[in-house]
Amino acid sequence: MIKVIIAVDENQKTVQTNFKDMTILELADELGIHKNTIGAVLVDGVPKKLHEKIRDNTEIYVLPILSGG
């Protein structure tokens, strides 16, 4: 089971999904998250790249692009 916390817009939501052998980007696509809205991804608190494979029993945070100055 994968727990995904999605915070790419003003409404944070949590989704649980069954594990599949895929990358973080493939999971985001499956969940309807466009890659241009993703600023960072943390897997169990560790920053990861979109091309990296996910593992079972993980918690994934999908964070928005941050801006400011």
C-alpha cells in the first residue's frame, strides 16, 4: 500500500493506493497530477526524483512549485 499526500494546490488531499511497479512520475500521472505542478517529492521524508521507482509501504509527499523572492 502506498500513501500519497498531494499538496500541489490549495487543497491538500491524501490518497491510498495499491503498490505497482512504477516510477513516481507514472504514479503522479495515474493520480492525475501534471508533472509541471510538482515542485518536489519526498518519499518517507527523503527527496526523490520523478524517474525513481517507488517501493511498497511508503509515504509519498507531492509538493508544489515554490516561488518568491
